[in-house]
Amino acid sequence: MLARAGALWLRRGGRPTPTTRSAFSLVVEGDLDNTRATKFSEDVHFLGGILGDVLEKQKPGILPAVTRLREPALVWRDSGIEQAEKERAFKELCKDVSRMSPEMLRDVTRACGHFLALANIAESRDATRTLRQLYFTEEDSSSSGKFASDALPAKIDSCAGTLDAILKEGVPPAKIFQILTQQRVEIVFTAHPTEVNRMEHLSKHRYVSELLAKREAMQGGTATTFEKMQNERAIRRAVSAMLGSDVLRRSKPTPQEEAREGLAVVQTSLWDAVPGFLRRLDSVLGAKCQQRLPLDATPMVFASWMGGDRDGNPNVTSKITREVVAMQRRQAALLYLREFNTLRWSLSVHECTPAVRALPGAEDASEPYKAVVANLIARLRATVAWADAELHKLGAPADHRPLALMSSSGEVVSGAPAVQPLLAVEELVAPLQTMHESLVASGYEELADGVLVDVIRRVGAFGLQFAPLDLRQESTRHARAVDALCKLAGVHGYLSWKEDEKVEFLTKELSSGRPLLRRGTFERLAELGVPADEMEVLQTAALVAELPQGSLGAYVISQATAASDVLAVELLMAEAGAVRPLRVAPLFETLDDLNNAPATLRQLFTTPGYAERAGRKQEVMVGYSDSAKDAGRIAAMWAQYESQEKMLEVARECGFEISFFHGKGGTVGRGGNPEVYKAILAHPQGTIDGRFRVTEQGEMISRNFGDIESAERSMDIFTAAVLRDQFLQRPQPTQEWRNAMAAMSNVSCDFYRSVVRGEPKFVPYFRSATPELELGSLNVGSRPAKRNPKGGVESLRAIPWIFAWAQTRLNLPVWLGIGKALEGALEGGSGPVDRETLVSMYRDWPWFHTTVDLIETLMAKSDRTIAAHYDERLVADKELLELGAALRKRFEVTEQSLLTISGHKAPAEDYPDLQRSLKARAHYIDVLNVIQVETLARIRAAEASGATSGYDYQTLKDALLLTINGIATGMRNSG
């Protein structure tokens, strides 16, 4: 197809003939079977055709411009055309873009961005279609009565396939059942601003996806012509609304808005996906292990940092956290009301056990279950009223969303005593379980297994808080707060003390049984002159004592370096009067901190009184993105691996149960791995052990949990991987491999830091050759891009650091330093490890194999020519241009080294879906990259001349931001 397009372009002298259909279509080729390729292609052409039709009506003239740019881009990507013609095509593309007006640049970019979003929808539908086929790949031989093993796909990264694999190894079903029902995966949604799409547009995308699925279901001949027409018209209306809406955020979101939008996925998909997945898991367990999933089993739970993460974000205060807690409890109560109204209607049974009769409201009721549910409905309404009152006290805007749920059913007896809100989850789950037991005992097992089971499982996953908030703050902020308390108590110099002195003092205070300050002093801190920053930390500690139980999760200490960091937070919570203090999780995120973490934990675990206070359990957060920014990818990954091994060893020696919290981003550069199942199984042996807590952020939230099918599949993969981990004996790295990794880490880290920190031209080059300085205008998050506004790359957050390089397609943070470490794989290479050793490590060590494959996937998304184009247009200094050329040369060496080790001919060649996806959309992304360079050049020229007040300048800014959105959408990752 590419060759045909190129030939036509060349025969026309390099000038295209524009048509509606040719403007928006993908290059669909590769290893797809014919049926799958045809359906995917049909969906893309259908959506592209609608986009073209709507665009012609709304913005005449844009379609020919898109076609004019697309065709030389196709030629440039065509491997069957001579290099000279390809270069000519690229120059023609750049020339066409340079002639466009600001309005045309903006509108063409918007059109391409929308098409890539629609292509993503078609691709997601294709993935769902393929997954559905796996349900029918083999006969369901293990089904019986109530259970069917095909409730989940017959795939190794599914619970069904994993159970089969474990059973074939001779593990008794009872043992598997015991392990599975005790394990837990916790997904922590964070406010990291990597989702470039506004929530409004994500909702439209989800709606188009649902309509596309209905369209496919109509192809079987059961739908009327009228119904098909209505479906297509609905899609046209949705696409029209997309085109007519403003894609860009015009102001930064508040933390409350972040929390509301970020957790919208709970309301729109997870609320139904959780009970749906657990029903499927229950069926597979029943078929394969002859036991049902217990009602109190919670293999998947959720938490959030949105509204609780204040590290480097002054916009998140104790008041904001209170507001988000009340807001989430209000929304959770409203959703439960919807379910309880349905439940009340279905439970009109008379027979019940004495335990149900003893529940409030059921004593003399003719329909005891309905009476119990009516009582719970009244308490849920009271919960909404409680949340409204809390929000009113905080001065939050009034929220009158679905108040109809408050009065849609239920009989309130006049003169009844005031109903208390539900603030503890046990008050909700206990009567539900009692009713379930009663229905089963009374012969109504099928009824008990309906809506009631789904409600109980929702309560298990979401509680009353939706997603409990973690608190996160930087360690030095806690130290200064402790110092402020010490001064009030007449103790001076805390900040200057040595670590042993701090530990001794904190241990003594925590073990004394009395507060450091006199009673009533903590409540008068503001009057006593405590500085504002320290006051805010102390008020945050007070949240632990004052918020309803279950509102908060862990207290995470960022940039933790010492045992005193943990003890300081314990003391702050104790001084605030917390009866149930939060578990405290130190976050080790730099290379030095990771290397020192085992010693830090040993000191903490052996501190008198700590084991008793912690219940001999410790959560530790491992930072992936900041450690990679600090030391480079290979050094960071090996430090994370070894540190977890050693921390586990220390915990076992000290009699502690340790759980690791993995702070991974969605992208490879920030520790993410699209191959979740393989990534989990690549962790060091014993470090998961049935407990896996991980952050999910940005575009990965909507991608993995944005619709019910995706959410069910993601939960299935996580659950299957954590289960398989507990029965899988991995090949352990030999001492030779460990020595090789240590040597490669040192070489890689030294080279990485020599460029990023030691090369004085690097920061000027980075800011000239990438849109880093312009990313702040995206308004994608409430957090500042830097912890220190005056700092350089070291103070830049990992997200804009990765995002900027991803835009230029160089993806430098993913691979810089790796080529130096792996260079021994090449003929005459000077790396620290020889080719034979590297190949054997790749072949026989799953962790190293996964690491190499992971880096290859990002190399596949990279393009040196595109990156060079940024330099040519945006970098003027000769020395900076030389640095850029040298970095691209290092990219080439890195790619060659990786391919030599893996034996691949091209990066990620054994991931056909990724290859297909990249080939299909590359020409649109190339166009957006060229437009981005053009807009950056014009904007910077305008700023240099002071011409920043006119319409053209603002239009160019919009065009630039749209290219950033579009490239992130097309590559399906940002930061």
C-alpha cells in the first residue's frame, strides 16, 4: 500500500490529488489474519470517512491540506522507494508546512489529532475483538452446573490460563484456592499529569467506542436499516461534537478537579467492572478448583493520591484533602444509593434467620430484608447530608448532582430519631453479609447470588471512600515540623543533630506514652507562632486523627533517606492525637537512597518499640521514575532489583513482613511496562508474595481502566500475574551475571551523568531542541513542573523530563547510557561485558530479557531523523548541534547493541501488534512533528522580537499545544 501511494505521488510530480477518504486512513499491514485486518481497516475507514465528511462541512479546505501533507509523509516512510526520493518527499512535507498560515497549522493539527484518537478507538475495539476470540479457542471441558471455565480467556496472562498452568504442575486445587483468596493487588491512581486529553473528550471517545461496538453487533443481520442509520448518525453527532469542542485546557485544574476527573473512571467503568470481573473469577475458580470465591475476598482494591499528594505541590493543603475526602464519600454514597434502591426492590422475601430479625428496622417487618435495606438507604442519605455539611464548612462549591437518588425510594417514618451517617465500612458490610447468609440458609441461594453479591463485593473493593487517599510529603518538611514542636517544648537544635541522636530522641518520645507538648497546645499552634509551612504539615498530621476511619491509606515519605524520617512522621501523628495512625511508607527514589535502603530499614526495624507499633509489617515504596532521571535506566533498574532483594532479606532477618509499593509511571522511561504480566514475574523472587501495590497514572488510567472490558482485562492480568508469582521458581542470576550488571550499571550511570550533569551544553541543548519550556502551557496538572522553580534538570520532575523527549521522538531518558553499558556486544565494542555473556543473560534470565525487550519497544517508537529535524530548525549554536549529533550517534550504537543481544532484525520485532500500530499511524505523527517544529520556530522568533500580543501568536500557541496532544495520542504515551 505504501509503495502504491508513493508511486502515485511521484507520477503526479510530488503533488497529491485530495479526496475525503484518502485524507484519513491508516496503513494496515503486517501479521494480522485477513479477517482481523479487514475489520480493523473497515472501522478505521468508517470513522475516518465520518471525520472527513464532518470536517468538510465545519472547516472547508482543511481536508485537502491534510491529504497534501499525508502523501509525502507516506512516501518518506516507504521502504520500497529510493533514499533520494524519500528525502525529497520529506523536504516537500517541510516546505508545505512552512507555507501554512497559523490558522491552517492549528486546524490541520486538530484534524490529525482527532483522527489519531479515532484510530485508537478502532485499535482498542480490535484488541477487544481479538480477546473475545480467545474465550472460544478451546472446548470448555471443566464446566459444570453453575460454573464455566470460559468466563475468562484461555490465555497464560489470564486467571484461567494461569490456573491451568499451576494445576498442570501438580499443585492441589485447595492450595491454589487458599493462595488466591488471600492475595491482594492495590491500584493507586495518581495525579501525575500525563493525560493530555480533557475528561470531556475522553467521555466522547468512550461513547464512540460503545457505538462502534453496537455497530459491529448489528452486522449479524438482526438489526433493521433504521437502527443502523440511527447508530451511524449517533457516531456522526459524537464526531461533530469532538471537532467543535476545545481540546485544550485553558487553565490549570485545581486538586479537587484532578481528583474528580481522575476518579471518574471508578464511576464510569470500575464500579461495574469489579463485580463483573469477580463473577468471572468466581466461575473459573468453581470450575477448576471446585470452590467459590469467598464474599470477603478482595483480590483488587483501589487507592488514590489525588488530593493527598502534597510533595512539591503547594496547592494541596489539609483543607483540600478534607474536601476531597468529603467529595468522594458523597459520590460513593450516591452510587450505593442507586444499588440499594435496586436491591430493595428485589428482596421482598419473608423468610429469614433470627440474625436478620436482630438488624435495625427488621424486628417486626413483614418484609425484613427490605426493611434492613430501607434503613441502610436512610443512613446513606444521611451520609450524603454529612458530606454536604462538611463541604459547606470548608467553603466548597455546592454539589447538587444526582439528588434524585436521595428520594427515589424508601419509606421514612415520621418522628423517627435522627439517622446517623455511615462512616465505618463495617456498619455497611455486616448487615449485607448477614442478609446473604440468611437468604442461603432459607433456600434462596440464587437470589442471594444476584445484586446482593455485587453490592458486597463493591463494598470490599471501594469501601465508603471510593479510593482511600494516601498522604505524601517530602522528608525535610517533616523534619522542620518536628523541629517546630521541639522548640515549643524547649528542645532546640533538632535539625542539626546527627541521625543517631534524632533516632534516640524520637524513640524516647514515642515510647514515653505522653505527648511532647502539653494538652491543648497542638490545637493552638497558630497562636504560638509556628511558621506557615510547618503549620501545614502539622495540620496534615491532624487529618489522621480527625477524618473518618478508612478515609486515608498510607503516609508516604518522599526523598526518604534515614530511619528518623519514618519516626518523625510517627511522632507527628501521635502529637496530633491519632488513635489509629497510618502505616508509614518511606519512598526510596535516588540511586544512593536505593543502595542505602537496606541499612536504613535495619536501623528502623531494630529501633526499640518500632516493631510493636508497626505490627511487624512494613510498606516500602520504590521510586522508578526519579531514580531513572538520577542515574539512567539500567543503573536505576539494577539498583531497584538489588535493593528489593536486600530489603527483603533484612525484613526476614528482623522478623518483619515487607510489602513493596511500586511507584511506576506509564512509560518505560518512568518504570512502566506495557507487558504487565511479564513485568510482575520479572521482579526478584519473594518480593511480591501475594501483595502488589502499584501506581497507575495519566493516560494509563483511561487506557487500562477507562471502559468495562479494558478494566476487567486489566484486573485479570494483575490477578493472574500475582497468583503465578507465588508458584513460579525463577532462574536466579548467577554471580557472573550480578558482576556483569554491577559493571554495566557503573559504566551506564557514569556516562549518563557525564552528559546530563557534567556536559555544560546539555541543558541549553535540551531546552532548545525540545518543547520542555512550552509544556507548562498544557495545563494538564495542578503541580508545578519543578520542585525548585530555579533549578535545572535535576529539579525537573520526571514527567516533563520524559514528555519533552518523547515529543521529539528521541526518547533519550530511556536509553542514554545503555549503549555504553552494552557496547561489548558489538564487534570491537569497548563495553564492560562481552557478547557471549550478554546473550546468555538475555536467553536465560527473565529479568534481563524483559529489560532488553522493554527498551527495544521505546527504540521502536523513536526516530533519529525526526529528532534531527528539531535540531536543524530550532538549535542555532554550532556546539549544541554537535552535541545533538553525538547523542543520535549514541542512539544508533544503543540500538545495534540491543539487536545484537536479542537477535532481532528490528526493535520489538516480536511484538507484531506494536509494529502494526506504529506503521499504521507513523505518517500522521510525522506530520504533527514537522508542524510542531514549525510552530516552535515561529513562536520563539515572535518571543525574541516581542511580538507576543497578536492573534497569530496565540493561534500558533494553540497549534503547538495541539501538536503535543496529537503526538502523545498517536504514540499512545506521554510522560
